[in-house]
Amino acid sequence: MLCAISGEAPQVPVVSPKSGSVFEKRLIEAYIEENGKDPVNGEELTADELIDIKAQRIVKARPPTLTSIPSLLSVFQQEWDALALEAYNLQQNLTQTRRELSTALYQHDAAIRVIARLTKERDEARLIASNFSAASQAGSGDAMQVDSAGLPQAVVERINNTQAALSKGRRKRPIPEGWATSDAIAAYKPVETSEALYPGSRAFSVNSTGELALIGGVDGVVGVYSIPQKSVTQTLQVGSPVTDAKWAGNKAVVSSSSGAVKVFEDGSEVASFSSHSGEATALAVHATGDIVASVGVDKSYVLYDLSTNSVLTQIFTDAALLSLNFHPDGHLIAAGGSDGQIKIFSTESGESAATFAMSAPVKSLFFSENGTLLAAVAAESTSVSIWDLRTSKESKVLDTGSLVTSIFWDYTGQFLLTGGSGGITVQQYSKSSKSWSESLRSSVTAVAVAFGSSAQSIVALNDEGAVTVLAGDS
């Protein structure tokens, strides 16, 4: 007979009525006292239930002291008993843990497979919806159903007429009188900084006069900030964290993390759209001034007509969209994807016109006013990529030496403004020599930047919602 715990011949053998196993009495009693069950099958067991087995035994004399060899052997026996019990418990726990881990891994693998299948089905459904469904939306007027395959003829005519008017003589257009020069910009320095207005600010837009700025943050409020008065003159309630804001004439268009796009006029909400099924990440205003586009993580861009407060079309792509900008003539729309692709579409038809590859998700886009260059910034990048639309190639990479999060091209196409956690720079493009130079470098940090009227100032917003104005000496 061997003990089921120690594996040795027991001196005082007993048998468990629960499992029928033989144990050394002192070992099983110690185990029952600690756990209250049979160590073999786990059933409840008490010491009184143990059955003694009659067997011959040798009675050893009690050692007089621990210095004798028999006494030391007894001590070693007790230590061995304790180790045998501990090893047995560890083996049982290891076996149970392995079973639980195997079950957990199987459930995790099954969950991953289900998620992958559902994601694939969702994407397929969205692609089908882009061909057959229309976006319906109620603004302040009636809901309007539009086929995503094309725009209404009246809207197409507005887009074409605007393109014809703006593209004529664009490249020979003179620099407006009073526009800032490179020497003037080089002397710009901070002249005023507001208090922290909206924490976690991401949205920023300066109107055409350079006097009003839209500022929005994570608290779901957009402030209309007067730069001359250095104060917030209006607040617009959005209801969820603000992701972008743009001026469309005297109207403020705001997108949010809930996917809503809201339009405000004179401080009042005049339209609200919910075409995106996830966060609406960026906005852009068409050259007509009353057509607005939004992009979202649902892999689509949406066009809105502010003259009728209606949705015009929704076009789905193959990746979540993070940034957006219209060509200055309005016939093209560029969207930056999370897949590192710049996707350029025809505004009129929604068909793909070109695709440019970046190294990471495209966080910011801006067309030059000359209509031939496109600036783009990838996530966590210190450089700005300049793409030539005529050759569909990357013509220049401007390394600013610090992280870039926002870009802004001035009306003349000479000055490219960059902002980020490392500061602000102004990169100047010379059309005659087709070369780039740096006109300004400032340590003012910014999450968004814009030129003021006639580029006579730079307006920067930091992540605490504070507005800093840089200008020359007056």
C-alpha cells in the first residue's frame, strides 16, 4: 500500500470512504484540517470518516533529543510531509489553471472570429449602401432624398460656374495690395495671448475679415471669439465634443464626436445633420460658400447645401477619413484616410480622381491657391509633404524639425503656415525659382493655426483653448 499523497508506504494507513484511496493518517488529517475535503476527488470529508487499516507497525522509541540521528530523521520526516502536501496542492492548482486558460483562449479566439466576420459584413453593407441609398436629413426645412451617384443639376451648375469663374486667370492673379511680405512675416512675434477658453480645443477657424474665430473643445461648446475685443462674444451649444468648426460666410458649421454636423447663424442653430454613423472628424467649405463637406470614421464624406439645409450626397470609401479640403476652384475634394492615403474625388460626380500614398494616417490637408499644389501632414510627423497635382508626384518634403499638427496656406500661395507642439513656422515658396525657404520660426505652441487678414498676422490656438496673435511692430 502506498499513500496517495506522499507515494510512500504509510506507517498508520487509513482509507477514505469517498475515493477509496489509502493515505498516511497524519498527512490526510492535516489536509482535511486545512481543506475539508478528499484530496483525490474533492468531495467533502471529515477526519471521523476515515477508516483505519489494520497493519503491523514498528514502534520506534522516542528520541531523547534532536541531536540524535533518529530524532533528526523524525524532523526531516515532518518536513517531507509538509513538502509533499504543498507539492500535491500545487499540482492540483496547476492542472485547474491550465484548464481555465485553455477555455479562455478558445473563447477569445471565437470572439475575434465573430468580430472579424461582422466587420466584413458591415463594410460590405456600407459599400452596397453607397450605390443604392440616399442620405435623408431634416435641417430647419424638409428632409431631402438624394441619390449618392450624383448631385442635383442645379448644384452641378453652381459648382461648374464657380470653377469657371475662379480658374480663369488664377495663375496670373497679382498679389493683392497690402499683402504681407516675407520680411514683414520674419518680424512677427507674439503680441497678445488670451486666457484658456476651452480645454482640449481641436476646432479652430478664422473668418475672412480676420476678426472672428471659432473655438471648440471637449466640453461640447463652441465660442465665437472676437480677436480685436479679446473676448468671447457668443457661445454655441453642440452637445458633444467638438471635432472641427468652419466659417461658411456668416454661418458657423460645427462637427462633433457624435457624428452630428450643426449649422449656426447669429448664435442660433438653423440646421442639424446626422448622416455619419460615427465621429465626424473634419469639415471643409466649398468655394461657392454655401456647400459644405464633412468626413467621418464611417469611411464616408457627405456634401450639404446650406441654401436649402439639406444633404446632397454621401460617398463611402475604403477607410476611415480624418481630414478634408476643397480645391480652390471647387471641382475636387481631397480626404485624408486612416490608411495613409490621400483620396481625391470629383466634387460633381464623386468618382475617384487620384490617390497619393503617405507614411501614416493623414491628419491635415490644404490646397494651395494656385490650384496645382497640395500640402499634407501625416500623424506624428515633423514634415509637410507637397504634392504636385499636375504630375501626381510628391515634389517636396519640408522638414520643420518639430511635430506638425496643423497647416494653412495663404491666399497668394506664397506662405505655408505650420503649427504644432514644437512651435510655428512659415515656409515661403518662390514661384520664379520653384524653391522653398523659411520666413519665420516661433516657439509658440499650437494645435491649429491661421493667417489673419492680408496675412498681416498669425492666429494660433493651443490645446488649452488660448488664442495667441503674432504680428509685427505697429
